[in-house]
Amino acid sequence: MTQTLDLADIQGNILQDFVSGYPVARFLFLRISDAAQGRAFIYAYRARVTTALRWDHSDAYAGPIQAERPKVAINLGLTFRGMLALGLPTRTLASLPSEFIDGMRARAEILGGEEERAGQARWDKVWDEPVHIMIGLNALLDPATGEAVPELTQETDDLQRLCQQHKLTIMGGHGTPDSDWQDAKAILEQNKATYKPVPREHFGFIDGISNPVFEGQFGDANADAMMAVGQGKLLPVGDNVAPENRWAPLATGEFLLGHPDEAQEIPGCAQPVSLMRNGTFLVYRKLHENVGRFNAFIAKQAEGYARINGLTQDEACLILKAKLTGRWPDAVPTAVAPTVADWKAFNQKHAGEARDTPYVDFTYADDLDGVKCPITSHMRRANPRDSFDNTSSGLINRRRILRRGVPYGATTEQDSDEHGIIFLAMCASLSRQFEFIQQQWINYGLDANAGNDTCPLVGNRSGDAKFVLAVDPQSGQAPFIWSNIPKFVEMRGGEYFFLPSLTALRMIGMGTVDPT
Amino acid sequence: MSNVAGKAYGMNVLTPVPPHLTWVQRLIFMTARAIPSTLAGLLGLSLIHFARWVIIKRNQWPQGDRGKPTLKNDYVLFCSNFNGTWDQYIDAFSDGIPRGLDLFWYASFKYPHAIPITAFKNYITHNQFDTGYYYNATPGSAQRDIKAALKVFAELKSLGTRHAALDAKSFTSEYNKALARVQNCLGSPGYAPIASLDTATAEQNRRKFLGAQDRNPAPRAALRAKKSAPSPSTTTFDGGHCFLTVLLPLKTCEVVDHAGMRSSHVRLLREALAMLPTAHQSGPTEATPANSPFAESSRTHFARMAVIDDAIYNGPVPSDTLYAAARDLVRGTPDGAVIKPVDQLPSPYLLFSVDCDAGNEGELQDYLCELWERTSAELEPVLVNCCGFKERVTGPDEFATYICDHRLETTMPFNDYWTQAPPLKGLSGPMLLLAMVAAGGLWGTCLYLALNQLGIRPDWSAGGLLSGVGLAVSSIIVALYAAYLLVMMRGRRPFPEAPNSDLKSVLKALYVQRQLIQFAVAQQAPSAPDLYGAFGGFLNRVQLTNLDRPTQAPGTISGIIS
């Protein structure tokens, strides 16, 4: 059975995302110049790192409240180079996963082929030198101003002081114009005099609806089971599994090191285990969005699509956007509501519901041809659910990632403007989970029976990029095929970080990491 | 040297099996073939082009120049051509069909079971040996891509025959329906995602060693007509393909002067393999003028050559601790390591494994002769390092004989190029039961009558009871043996050939699929007469029924023979 997680030892943002409650984020990258000073910084700063202790109840959490809501929630991550600079033992460093040691820049051909390698010419300058430490500051929003609470500036100042004291450099070169940090903020809606964050990104889609759910995440088995509907793993119907009870939380070890994972073992990790336990790996990718290009392409394809199907241009745009991602712009899944009429019916049916379950509770078993949700749409590529064997998500369970991203910049039609998503993902194994999805499912089509075709939304564009909108074979219509799809998303820099537990931070800060 | 060729990974695994369990492993394989519904999980994964398991009994290793091999164990050789990464492949089996996997390695020493995964991956890593040379005739297309292309090919052939007879409006309707039926089969071919940074780097670095000379390709002969021959009784032939497994002992008794160095035949063979051009399967290899010599063959799906340096050892199987401790106590012997013998091959072997189109012995002879005719210049520098090659192979027929002399029977072949669920009929439960009852009953009756003649009757006396029990037990044994024989016999029967699964048809299908994609993209919502006319032009251009041209060239991502 599941163990209760030591919430005080696990960093925040892993079990529960920060972005929902803390819509304003600021990422700073630090460079250590002296190992002892670096360790002293870690030792001092760890008191500010937010843990997973809960400060509020929700319909998914009824457990004890054991922390106060901070004004700024903070994460601390380390790169391999950072761990090397902090003087960790050779044996520890050598036993870290090789993709983490390589770092994201070196992994370009795996993550995005030649295209990603070539795109590194446009990376922000902050990545010119190896990054050692990431500090993620996540601040509450002041609804009156639409800006972060003043504590964000306070925390930034404190950090600058501490860095100066311990001879760390805050690396500049984020974006254009050059900045000493990467600011990010949820898109805001203004209602009279108040600002409210909406979980939308710049292409206009509501994002971050579905995230994996794992054992221990919500405090007790019932809560985990409830949240696992549509988001956990899908069990095959069998002796102990009734058709309406197929969803279960994933194993903790898929997202936190030192716990049993879906392969029924505690996977090996670097030595000593106490350094890695309750930690996880973080993917940071700054993804620029070519909003103007995207809208123009959709509009152009919509003309042809509208004509063939007798639709208005607006309807055609919405349908094409829905087919491409797998969700309508307001996150209703096409697998549940494939047509505009279904979409309207869904919204009427679920109007005013508090929880997101209807948005995630579906499978693809009745849509093997991809007529409702195209097999090569973004969502279905990233999480195929039961598509592979139609009975369970068995082949997918070890390929899930937690998403914690935040948009940055303002939504404009100018592709040269600074706007996009700071994509953040967390998993226990970068190569098995994140890199696999990125290389095999986003930038390749084998498992979707689509040859080399890439994700129409975020994939590479070498060769003649195409996307097939499947139709019902009985309808007599021909499938609609997009070709020469332009590149909508460009990578502007990123790295792999390890998010240590609070115990690990102490050990690193004290300089007592010892794998003997 | 690389285990990767385009979208396929060539895995070779050798596992020791205790000789008294080999028959069990063979029975498991034959049962899987005799009751093909057991293969459903494997077929569903759609990861494998061709795979094989070969039981190598300890006396089946050919003799080299160091005397006869004396091994204690039998071995199971596993060769697979699969898609996806190494980890993905093993994950898929462990997550998807762990028990099937456990069955196929049931008898192997210290096999750790498929779950949990880490021990299993360690076992595979330990028992895997590298492919020295790997050829893939369809490097830009995974098994799923080939099946998709075959579906498109079948659909287009049907549409093609109906085109002339239909009017424009009806044709548009038929075309739309056909396209909708294959709408999820239109993935474009291309390079494989890189298996790792290291593989990509190694391939890049190899380029400058492969030389600039192009070959003078021999003129292509038309596909030789298939000779009719009796259905083969060996599982080396299956589904119209030959799963050729050959072990050639390497010369070890002499040193050789080569390129100003004193070298050995084993070194030279490895170097020759490293220098043999692969298919045009990636950016760096496409820039090399020469294609693989196997690309000259229109019947070779996959080929590999790998050096088996030695038998692979997994450590001693410990005896039961309590028994061993008790024995120590009784004998008064102290604790300590017990040295158990380690199998060793007297010389290395070259594994030469081919998945080709040959349905019987005659076609295999033909295939081997043609292979030698076209590729002797490239293969000779490799094979001359094998015992007996130089002396015996003076021409194509001698080559075929030499190869067949070193052939092993492929115990369990596997190939899935079926576009629908394959029509594999197996033994039914009732049939098996009938056979058992018949055999057991016949034996029991005969024995009873014989005993009767001798005056022995089953009754409650001691002798009678013994004869009664003997009658029952021996009847059961005979029944089981009959079942065993039936399964073994049925298992040896070759599976039917999947339509269009020969290489020429596969290449044609891949070519046609690519042409259709271009056509479909260009023809979005055309008028009926326009579509009708354009499709007529399409048919003219692609020549659906001509497998020779235009078609895709073997050993290329998307090269065309026009």
C-alpha cells in the first residue's frame, strides 16, 4: 500500500502546481564561483524553499493544514554542472543519469533533431555559459493591479544580496531586451477593476487541464482515487476492476525518486539514495510561439475546410484548432465532443461544475480511427491513454510527465515579440519520460502509425510536414490533409534541473554528501 | 559496427540452457506455433519486422580449426529486427506481454523474469552481443510503416482495377471512401530518430573511412520464378520467407600480414565488417556513394553479421542452500566457493543471419547463388577469414553449399507483415483431447489384452493392483506423448505467406504510398472530372502491377528505380 509522503521534505510545485495560485513567476539562473561559498548559499537559502506542506483545503484535499501560505513560493533546482561546482563526490556525480550529465543543449539531436541544433543559434544569451542553479520565484497576483505582490521584488532583492554575499552571479541574458531574469505570467482577464488569471496560452488554448495523478499526491487513497479519474492510469477491465472503476493513481516512483514505480521496483538512482530520495527532475524549456504565423495558417486552411464542409470561417477555424490539439479552445476534449454541436451540449451539461473531471474523463477505445480526436493531434500524441492496446494504458504508464508551465510575454500578432511558454515538466527519469515523449511521440509518428509525421502544433518541420484530419469512413468524405505546416514553436533555451528534497539541500549545503 | 540500421535495431542475445531442459523450450516454441492465438500479444505490439529464436544444441556448433567444441550447455540464440529504442522495445515487452517473454526464455539459466524491469534489462545487456554489420532493405520504414504501405497498396490496386469502368462522379465517391479507409496509413517515410548521440556521432565519424568508390551495379535480373517444391519440413522456412541462420567458425591458427601490421583473422574480419558500406539509411550514410552489397538483392529484407567471441556465461546456478549446508555438515567439508565449469567456445564464430524471400530449399539455393554472383567482391574479404571458405568456395554453387553446410535450423521464426489479423489456424482443444484419448485408449486396450493373454488381470491383489496402476499410468504417458507429438508436428508446419510480404512487393508498396500522399495532398476537393483524369495519370505513372519499376530501391529511405 502507499506510504504517506513526507510533505515537509518534498519541494513544492511537484505534488501541487504553483501556477494556479501563483500566476506570476520569475526564474533566475545562478553561477557558482567557489564551491564552499556555493554550499553556504544553498545552506542559507534552503529555509526559503517552499515545501509540499499544505496551506489550504480543496475538494481534493481534506487533510491537515501544516503551513502558512507564502506570498512567494520558491523552488531551487541544480544542474549537473551546478552539482559538480558544489563539490559533490565523483561517485555521486558519475552515477547520475547520462542525459542529466549531458544537459539539454547537448541533447539537441534527441529532442528536436538537426532543427533543434540549428535553432540553438537563437537561444537566449543566458545559456552561453553553463547554468548551475535555478531559483523559481512564484508570486501571488494583486488583483487590483494585475501585477505580482510587492514581496516578489523583496525576494528578488534578498536573493541578489545573498548571491553577492556568497559570490554567486545572477546570469543575465534572458530574452530581448536582455534581462537578469525570466519573467512569466499567466494571461489575465480584466473584469472591471480586477484582474484574474486564466489558464490560457498565446495560441488561445486553455492549457494544463490534464496532469498525471500519483499515489500519495492528495493525502489519502480516496482523494488520490478521485483525482485519478481521467488522469491516472487506466487498468484493464478484469476480476478486480469494474468498468466504472478503471482509473487508478500512478505509482509515486514515476515522479518522485526513491519510491516504487510502475515497473514494480524502486528504480536505481545516484548514490547515496538519501541525496536523491523525494527529489525529481525538472525540464525547463523556453518555447517561443509564433502567434501570427499560427493564426494566419489556421485562417488559410479554414478557408478550404469551410468551403468543402459548408461552414463559416469562424466555425472552421475553431474546428481546425480543436482537431490539431485534441481540445476545443476552452479545453473541452474532442474525444468527448467531436462536433460543434457536441461542444455546445457539453458546455450546457457541465456549466457551473467546480471540478475538471468531465474534461479529462475519457478514453480513446471507441475512437481508434481518430475520427473524433485525430491520432496525431497534440494531446493524443503526448498522452495516448489506451490507444496502443485498447484495453489499458499499460504501455503509457511509464511515459507520463507533470506539467507546471507558465506563459511569458503578451499576446500579440507580431512573431518577433517576446511571447511563449516557459514549459516546465517533472518526472523521475528524463530519458524514459520527457525525452521519450519529445523524441518518439512529438517529433516522430511511429507509435501513431504516422511514419515520420510530427506533432502539428509543436513538432519539427523538416521535410514536408503534414497532418491528416481523419473522417468517418462511412461519410463518403475524403480526409482533409494539411501540408507544408509552418513552424509554430521555437526553442529559445532550456536545461535539465534536479529538484532536491529539503534533506538533500541540507546535505549539499553542509558538504556531507557521501556515497560510501 | 552498429546495432542500428535506419529504423531497425538488430539485437542478438545468446542464453545458456541446461541440456535436460532444452526439449521443454522447444516444446514451448512449437506450442506457440501450434496454438497461434498465444502470439496475439506479440502481434499486437507491432514492433518487429523479423525475429527468430534458434536452439543450438551443444554438438551443433560447427568445428573450426581448434577441434570440436565441448560445451556443457545448449544455447538459445535470439535475433530480432525491431523498431524503436532498445529501452522502448524491452519496456514494451515487460509492460505488455511479460508472461510471453518469460515463456520464450523459460529454460535459460538464471533468467530473471520480465518484471521488475531493471534486473531484466541487466540480463539482456549481459547476454547481448553486438551486430558487426547490419543491413536493412527498408531503413526509412518501420514495421508499422510497411503494414500501412501494404494497406495503401491493396486499396489502390482495387481502386485501379475499377477506375476505367467507373464514371467520374462514382469514381470520386469510391476514391474518397478508399482514401478514408487508409487515412491513418499515410505517414511519410524518413530518417529514424537518433538512437543516441553516440550512435549518431559514430556514424558521422565512420564516413571518411568508407571510401569514395562507387560500385558498378550488376544489371538487375527479373525475379526468378518460384520453383514449386514440397512444403518444407523445417521451421527455417515460414510464411514465404527463409530465416537463414548460419554459424561460421573463424580461423584462429594463423597470423596474417595486413596493411603493414601483423593481424589475426578475427581482427581482420571485424575490420572488414566495419568497412562494409551499410544501406543509405541516414544523413551521413546517404552521403557515401556506395550502398550496401545486400542492396543488390531484391530478396533480402534484413541481413546481419555478428561475431560470437565466446559462449555467454551468467554465473553458476547455485544449489539449494539448505541441501548444500546439510551435505557439508554430513561430510565435514568447510564452507567455500565451489568451482563449476564455465562453457567456452574453442574459437569465435561469425553469425550470418538473413531474412530473405525463399519458401523452400530450391529457392534458397537460388537466392544464395544470386547473392554470390552479385556481392562476392564485397563479401569475400569478410568470409575469407572463416574456416574452409577459401578452399571450398570457388563459385556460386559452392557458396550455396558452404553456407548450407553451416546452417542451423531456426526453431521459432516470427514475421508480421499482415495487414489484417493473420488467418492462423491452430490445434483446437477438442482435437488435442481426441488425439490424447485415442492414443491413450489404444495403448491401454492393447496392453490390457496383452496382459490378459499372460493371465494378468487388474484386480485387488498386489499383482493385480500393480498391473492396474501400470496400465493407467502408462496410458496417461502415452496420451501425453501423443499430444506432444501432435504439437511438435503442428508447430513445424509453416504459416501461410502474408500477401505482398516479399521484398519487391513491399518496396513497390512503399513507393506507391509515397506517390499517393503527394497525389492526395495536391488533390484536395477537386472537381470529379479533374480527379478522374488526374488519377488516370497517377495509375500510368506508378504502374501498380509492375513490381520491377517504378519502385523504391532497396537499402534506401526513398530512392526510386524508375
